[in-house]
Amino acid sequence: MKSNLIFSIIFFLSIQISYGLQNVNYDESLVPKYSLPNVLVSNSGETINNRQKWETIRRPEILEIFSSQMYGRTPMEEIPVSYELLTENKDALDGKATLRQVKMTFSKNGKAVNALLLLMLPNHVKGKVPIFVGYNFKGNHSTLTDSSIIYSDNFKLVRDSTHQDWIRGVQSGRWDYEQIIKRGYGVATMCYHDIFPDKEGFKDQSIAALFSDYEDSQDRGDNWEAIGAWAWGSSRIVDYLETLPEIDIKKIALLGHSRQGKAALWAGALDPRFSLVISNNSGEGGAALSKREFGETIAIVSSIKPAWFAKNYNAYHHKEKEMPFDQHMLLALIAPRPLYVASAEEDLWADPKGEYLAAYHASPVYALYKKKGFNSDIAPEVHKPIYHDIGYHIRAGIHDVNAYDWYCYLNFTDKHFK
């Protein structure tokens, strides 16, 4: 954990130095006055005051905005996939769980991409198992010290052979399997590099390269990039889970941290099979309001290579005031399904206040379904979680996922799943 803390501090300091400390605002008094688009007023000015109008008028409008202006359009072409069970250990975690490793092979147009799914299921649960779906950052081998965990092919593209990220269990603190399994949930996790390597120059090794319009679509302003691809991959995990009789497909929780928190929100907006969505420290381009201009900015996050966002999003560099949308509208697309947003006290880069406010401003859409969001624009104190139909907590510490986060997520899912 100490090495993770040091890495996080160095990482965020390097980002800030790269873009100039003077260009990153951490002063609330310098946040400009801003006005958010009304999530319940249509493009034509019609007030949206019931669920039918939301679902037939406003929701499609907002989905189109994010597809065309920010995350890009997800291709509708079907990519064939095959599944191969590589290993099964029914005595994992000292007999508490069954661990499976499954190779998913996506293939089309003479190309193939392999992705390794790690599935951990509780042995004590009688009946169908509710499950958390989420990407890991450093390979399935990083989530626990088990020597049987297979390294993924794409991880070789992003880390050289001497890098410490090859160490088993290097991010085990982010995956509290013991607590999750004890509470009766399963976990389906995959290295996000398997779907789209997060290193410039390897897009041809991503699933995007399998689609028929891959070459012709690169210059399109609304072409999807990494976040869109990661969101697509999350849904393909659900496709596989639907083939397993022991999984409760009506109780699938999607969890994403940081850039994967952004992808989780977009996946949740696109795919209603995610019955609960969790955004952990997702910040700019995720749960945080862009118009607040606090911490990371659009100009910074959309300049990261490889590209995470559609090219059209670049039009809003230093022009947040001109945006006809903001992230509260993205969160609203999850309604009426349970939504949880989490922040960390020291993670100013991700703008914790902006993350809470986005959830607050999404609450009127939940009210259309008689679901409970937030009635105050003042965020709760540290370690005072809210477990409504929209949930939230802010904890002490840095940009990370830890046991306290999982404790809150499990409480929230217990409320809505059990």
C-alpha cells in the first residue's frame, strides 16, 4: 500500500507539472459562476415532467449529445466471440470461493483479440449469485497473489519485463475479495488493457481494430476512442455472465475507478443490464461537473494519449461555459437504477465537490420514478455515506479504491439487491 501511495503522488504531481501548476485551480473562491443545462427541459424547450417524456424525448436527446460530442458512437456491428474455460479452482480463498479463468476471443476481419476474465464466486451462496463487474488496471495477477493467475497478452505491450506491475498482488488492496465473498457477491474482473491498451501506439491491438469501419472512421469527430471501447467491453463481460446459470443476471453491479469510473458511467448509460452503477473517483469526464473548472480540466483530460474521448470533445477546451451539457446529465441516464458516486478527500484533481453536485443535479430525474436522490447541494462529511437510490460517500485519503470503499458499496448493493 505504501508503494501505491508513493506512485499515486508522483503520478499526479507529474501530470500537474506537465500542464503547469498555475493552470489547475484548487481554490473554491476561483471557481467561476456557472449555469447548468436543465436536465428536465428538452432541446425544444419542453418541460419533462413524467417518465414517459423522459424516456421518449429527453433521454434520447442526452444520449445523442454524449455520443456525438464526448464519448463517441458505439458501433452496432456484432463481433463474434468464443469462450474457453482455462482453469477452475473450487478451493480458492481457503475454500471460500471458486476461481475461474476464462479466455474470451473476439475475432473478425482477419484479426483477433484475447481477453482474460477472472471470475471469483462465493461457495456458501445457495442459489443465484449477485456479482460485481469491473476492470483492473494492472492485470488479473495484480488483484491477488495466487500464482495460478495467467498473465494477459496485452499487458506485455504496456509494461516491460522488469516493471514492478508484474508482481502478483501488486494492487490486491483494491480488490477486497475476502469482504466481497463473505457478503455473498461474486467478482468478474478483467485487465482493461485487454480491451484497449492504454498506451499510445497500440490501438491496432485493441478491439476497435476488429470493426469493419476501423480505418475509415479515424478522422470522424464522433468516432469512439478508448472510453467507448472499454464501455463496450464491460457489456461483453455481461454477455458471458448471461451464459452462466449460477449468476443472477438481474443483480449485476458495475464498478469503475478513475478513468474506468468514466467508462463505467458511460457503459451504464448505454446498457440497462447493469442494474447498479458505481463511479469511484471518476473526476473530469466522469462524475465531476466540468463547468466548475476545479482540478482537472477538459483540455487536460482530452489531451491524454491514446485518446479517451471523441475528437469533437476537443471543441470545449477552455470553453466549458459554452457546453450544452454537463456530467449531471450523464448520471441521469442511469435512472431509475441505483447509482453510487464516491470521492476521496485528498483527490482534489477529481473535484470531489463537483462529483457530489453532479449527483445532486441528477436527482430530479430519479424523482420522476419516485426514487430518492439528494435534496441538498451540501455534500456529507467524510465517512458519512448516503445510501438512497443515489448513494455517495467521501472518505479520507487519496485517489484509490480501498476496503472502506468496498464496505460502502456492499452496504449499498445489499440495500438494493437483497
